[in-house]
Amino acid sequence: WRRQGPMWQLVVSKIRRFPWISNVALYATVFAAGDVVQQSLFKKEPLDLKRTRNVTTLALTFHGNFVYLWLKAMENVFPGASMGTVLRKLVCDQLIATPTGISAYYIGMSILDGKQDIFADWKARFWSTEKAAMVYWSIAQIINYSLVPVFFRMAYFGCWGFVWMIFMSHLRHRNDGLAASESPTTVKMRLENELKKFLDNISK
């Protein structure tokens, strides 16, 4: 990195000096940008800045810190990038980190939005989101754990997190009008159809 321009050297030096703060700030920016892009692509109403503020707050208070500490812990517990080591990290990701992050998003956003039932979104959307995450984040983390230098892993994670945030925001807000009387099976089918529509729109 020393061969890059002075601005790049300055940025990298600050990140190296304050890695935790820098990475959390980066992740909050990614979360906010993802929500803004989702609203711009799929929402006809004006930009909801309160919603974006809540997303940013959640990233600053939980997700950014959680991801930073999680990636650091994985490297401390399972150092290296061998096939077996990467698979161990992936298993831990899928069993602990992924469901924790998904749950924190749905429940945390419901709290910040002032919803009476803070578990409603989580109950309706968790499993559909988890199934998508198992595929999406497995691909992302195989590359991350095996090819990306440790110092840049959270930045790389944030790049994938940007697209994931667009998907999460879309899934959470696309069906705000779901009837409370709908069965879990009906909700599941609706959300799976929304996932397919979302992926189709992104690919166009």
C-alpha cells in the first residue's frame, strides 16, 4: 500500500491506527448507503431519512461492532486459510453469526421504529432471510477467509454487506402491508416470491 498515492496512504494509516472505529464507521456507511439505494430503486415515495437514520444507528451500535469482533475472533480461534480452517469458520458463521445478525436487524429495527410487537418482522421473515443468507454469505466468506488479507476482511465484508443491506431493506419493507391473519405458510410463499422478484430486478 505504500506505493499508492498520499491520500490512500493517509486513509490506510488511519485505519491501521484506529481499526475498530474505522471499520465500524465504514460498515455504518455501507448500511446507510444500502438502505438509500433500496429506497431509490423500489420506493415511489420520497426518501425516508428516519428509516436510514435507524439503519445507521443499528449498524453503529451493533452490526459494525459485532462483525469486527466476530472476524477478529474467527482468526484468533481458527488462524490460517487452509480448507479445513475455512470450513470451520463457515460453520461457525452459519450457526452463530448469520442468525444473530439477521435477528438483530429485524428486532433492532422494530425497536427503533417504535413498533409495538418487536418480534413480528423477525417471525415473518427470519427463515426466508436465513435461507438466502446461507447461500450468499457462504460464497462471500469462502473468498474472504481464503483469499483476502486479514486487515482488509471487514472492508471486503462490507462490499458484500452493501448488496445484502439492499436485500434486507427490500424484504422488510416490501410487504409492510401483510395481513396479520395470514398463515406462516402464506407469508413464507410471499417472501420467497419477493426474493425472486428482487433478484430479477437486480440482474436487469
